Amino acid sequence: MAELKLEHIKKTYDNNNTVVKDFNLHITDKEFIVFVGPSGCGKSTTLRMVAGLESITSGDFYIDGERMNDVEPKNRDIAMVF
């Protein structure tokens, strides 16, 4: 596994609908987390940004200290299960 950091992540769609606002998360190596919350709170959108399937409007995403915002999804070595 690896260390993941999300710093001040924001996602706003073209219609000015902000679905993730100033989200911060630090996951250390071998740590296990679960995202829970009501429908529409940004869980899936956040995971899609981590995987590279959604662009990050602002903020920074790091894997092991390397900024991943502009890295193609196929080069991120990330898998998700919903």
C-alpha cells in the first residue's frame, strides 16, 4: 500500500454545483478507511477523483508524496470496489 493525501480538494461542475468543498484526508500506509454518509454528500465523487475518473477543480492529491492531479488513471495503480 501507499500513503495518500488529499489537501483542500474541491469539485465544482460546469453548472457551478460544488459537490466537494475543502476536503482533507491523510491515509497512512496499511491504514483501512471507509467512506460513509448520506446520498449526495460526495463520497463517490471523491473516490472518482482519487482514481482519476473525475478532474479535481482545486486542491492537491498525492500518493507517496508525488502529486497525482494530472497523472492519467491508468498510471495511478489504484483499484476501487463500490
